[in-house]
Amino acid sequence: MMASVNLEFLLLLFSQLILLHVLAGGDENKYQGECLASFSCGYLGNISFPFTTTERPDCGLLPIHNCDDDDPQKPKSIQLQKEGKWFEVEVGNPLEFHGRGSSTFVFRDDKLYKLLQTKSCEAFRYNYTLPSTSGFASFRIKTNATLFVCNHTLQVHPPTYMLMHNYTKCPQYDLFYQPYIIADNVFRSAFTDCTIVHLPTKDIADGEDPFTFVTADISIEVKITEECAYCHFNLTGQCQLDSNGRFYCANAVTVSKRKGLSQNVKLGLAMVAIGFGVAVLMLLAYCIRTKIFSSTFLLFRKENPTHQIIEQFLKEHGPLPAARYSYLDVKKITNSFKNKLGQGGYGSVYKGKLHDERTVAVKVLSESKGDGEDFINEVASISRTSHVNVVRLLGFCLDGSKKALLYEFMPNGSLEKFIYEEKDPLKNDRQLDCKLLYDIAVGVARGLEYLHRGCNTRILHFDIKPHNILLDDDFCPKISDFGLAKICPRKESIVSIFGARGTPGYIAPELFSRNFGGVSHKSDVYSYGMMVLEMVGQKKNIKVEVDCSSELYFPHWIYKRLELNQDFGLRCIKNEIDEEMVRKMTVVSLWCIQTDPSHRPAMHKVVEMLEGGLQVLEIPPKPFMSSPSTSSIHLSSEIL
């Protein structure tokens, strides 16, 4: 009896200590790290996020220098990237960020301004680029053009159909240009010995004189990542990276602070919570005394082992940038799973909407799906990435046996819908033009290059295929479905895999037999090559039929047409430019599917080959192996 009284006394004392902590420490960190909604910046007036002062760099993304000085003779300056170029902030240029997407601001490059004012031809040697990204903001010049600087001795004469302007008043060189045009490979082929210069331009000006349309007052679009925008605008927090380079929202303000609850309301809520807590603790004490606890404990120990594995992973790898939702949240987001987008062996995908009106695709995983490895792979790999060609994971749900993943929504679905003629031979409305097919191939290559060497760790995807390439509003491709992915240190070239993983038709030879070589990032290169060949041939590579009953190895079908210079039958080919892009995709992809992994190019080399000229590409050796059967792939369980 005495032990029972002592236990209850300790529980009551514990609850009082909690109450004192809530009352005394509730506002303990109220001002720690707090940022103002706006800062005074001299003659510029007030500035707000993403701009801040150099004294409080933690409160924004783009610090402005000299904010404490009202003298217009000491112009304010901004640095878009650490240790980068300084830009002058123009008077009368309001620094107001409208919404979460992107806004445009005008900054002046002082050096370029002086060269243009004095009409110095040195301005046209001033190749102009912006940092592609700076932490949580990216930058783009709204209007710019390509100029070709050609030495007088070259005597360049571009074809008349290019309609190029020619400025001849510079002492050592001629300028060729089309105002407001970013020259593509066709233009560049006429100026192979000239220097290419990119410069910002005005909206309207006389195209005959480059000094009238090149400008030093540069219209720059600033775009903030969605994670950072949500952190700042919704949570009033500060965008930070941890020691591993992962995003987190520092000093996020709680819901109670944002709504300004009074101290009395806080006290009332604290008392209710403490009362409930005391009741639970008293019940627990009773269970211990009556030995009910032992049976209750056994029930808890029977928790789903998959759930325990995943929870342990999340504990070791937190905090994650993706938000965590309950299953009830997922039901609300999907309107009780009303709009189903698709289904597969992994589960089902539904269309949903977050509380901030962002549309998402919610993948609800099957409860019987393995030991949670696919879920861990998705969360572990995608949460480490931030690239325009990799789909973004916005959130996840782990609620008992319920598992779901929330991605940015891709309105155009998967690439698979657009490249196979047999799905709908008359689908003229879904026919992609050759330039778009080429851009998709380049985009996927850039995404894979980023996964292989752009992250802190190397991510091998192991399931690159058209179904896993999603397309946004502008048909920008994004790599998705990382359920089979493997994360490894960047220094490691060969990885250990138990059995083959992937989809028949795209699996590299070394994944079903180690006689072909070790498994590495070159396995993704093979899958990518097969996918691009399907884009060119518009047929599934494991369904190509020839005479009688034999199966023709799909790359042979492509290679034969390349050798004989035969048409691939793409309706999108309208001219020589289209033909060149398709042939370039074909040659590069045939290099990617070489049987020996060491003969395949790395993804950064693939990007270079696609963006370079066709004339410098060598025709690869003819593929010689037969298409592996589906059964041999699935039955293999070799340790590589």
C-alpha cells in the first residue's frame, strides 16, 4: 500500500513540474532567431523576403549591402551567390516578392553599364551568365540573346535564310546576331570558329545597333523552391541546410503562436493536457500493480515489424524535408480516394490537394509490399534530391500498416502514353514532335547525371523506363519511382545487389549475370539507352517481331536502319533538323546499351554527346547479345 501511495505522489509531482515548465518556459525562446516581416534599407524603403540585410543574412536568401546608409551616392548592392558578382539595386525598383512562385527584379551590372555607355566593343566580349541556383533560390535572365564574335580575318558569311544582323564597327571583329534569340545548334554550325557570347537584352530596341538592345539593367527572374516558400510563408521559419546538406525549416513558428493565442487559453490547454496525462499515468500505475501491464506490453511487442524497421530508419535519417501526414490526413487530401490516377503492383495512385491548394499525386502502397524496403528507398533517395528532372517528394504517411507517398502532380502523366504507336495508332493529338522527344531525352539524361554524381551520395535508380518518366505542364521530364533505388557512396563504382532488379527489356546484362561485369551506375545508362531507342522506334523493345516466329533483338532492328540510312517512321520528322536530332538520339542510345559496362558512356558524357554535333559521334559496335527472356531475369538470384 505504501508503494502505491509513493507512486501516485511521484506522478502528481511530475505533473506539477510539467505545468511549471509550460508556464515558465512557454515564451522562453520567443525572440530567439525571430525575423522581422520587413527591414529598412535606406532610400530603397522597406525590403522583405527573399531579400534581407547583411546584418541578418539568416532572415532571407539575398542579403543587400549598405542598407544602413541613406546616401544615394553609395548604391545598394546585392550578391546572388556567395563569393559571386555584385549587382547594383536600382532606385525605384521595388523589391517585393509576389506570391510563392517567382518574381522579376531589375539589377544593374556596373561594369557592363560603363562599357555600353562609352560604346566600347569590349561589352561584347563580356559573356554573361547567372548562377543557376543559390541555396534555395534560382535565377534566370528574362530576355537575352546570342552574339557571335568573329575575327575580321575569318570572313564569315552565314546563309541568308538565318536573317542574321552584322555589326561591323568594332575594330577587330564582326558581330552576328538576331536580337532576343538564343541561338541553337543550327545557328552555331555556321559560326564554328567564332566566339559565342550571351548578353541580356531590353524588351524593345533597334536591332541594327547592338548598343541599343544589349542592356546592363538586367531583368532577372528569382524563383524560390517550394520547400523554402512553404517554410517562410506558412511556418514563418528560416530555410537552412543541415550538416549533411539536407533542407530543414529552422525556428518554425507553431500554430498557437501564429494565431496569437492568449496566455489564459494556453494555460487552459495545458491544464487539460496535464489532466489527461495524469489520468493515463494513473491507469498505467494501476496496470503495473495488478499485473495487467505484462499482457498489455506483449500486445505492443506484436507491432508490425515492417513499421518498426521504417520508424527506425526515419529516426536515424531525420529531420526530413518532406512533411509527415497521418492516414486521416491522406484521406482528406485525396477526398477519400475519390480520383484514382492509376494502379500497379506497388498499390494505387490518387490525385489530391494539400491545404495550400497544391495538387499532388498520392501513391498508397500495398500493405503486403515486402519489408518496407520500397518505402525506405523512396523516402531516403528522393529526400536527398533537388533537381528539375527528378520528381519531388512533398510528404509521406506511415500510420500503422498504412504507407503513402505524396509527390508533385504531373499533369501529362508518364512518357509511356506518348511514344508507343500500338497503344493508339491514330493518336495524332498525342504525337510529340521531334524537338520535344529530344528535349525529354536530354532532360532525363541530366536527371540521371545529377543522381549519379550531383548529390552528396550516388543514387542508382535501377528502373529507368518510359512508365517512370513523368511529364509536367511543359513536358519537362522528371524521373520517378525510386522503389528499387540503391544509395551508395560516390567513391564506390561497383555495388552488391542480390538478384536482378528492374523491368524486363530495360535490365542491364550484368544485373542477371555477373559474367558481363559489375553492377554500377552504368546499369542505369543501359536502361536509359533502351528507353531512348523505344522513343525513336516507338515500339516496346521486347515485342518487336520479324519473319515467322523468331524474335528480333530490338537494337538490331534500330541498328540496321541506322546503317542503311533508313527512315525510322517517326511522323514527327519534318525536316533535316528533326532527322539530325533523331539520329543523334539513336547513336547515343546504341552506345548506352553496349554489353560491356566499361564501353558505355557515363551520364555526364551522354549529355555532352546529345548536346554536341552529330558529325563528331562515332557509330558504336553492333549489339550482339540476344534479348534476355523474362523468365531468366526473374529466376536469377545471383549475388553480384
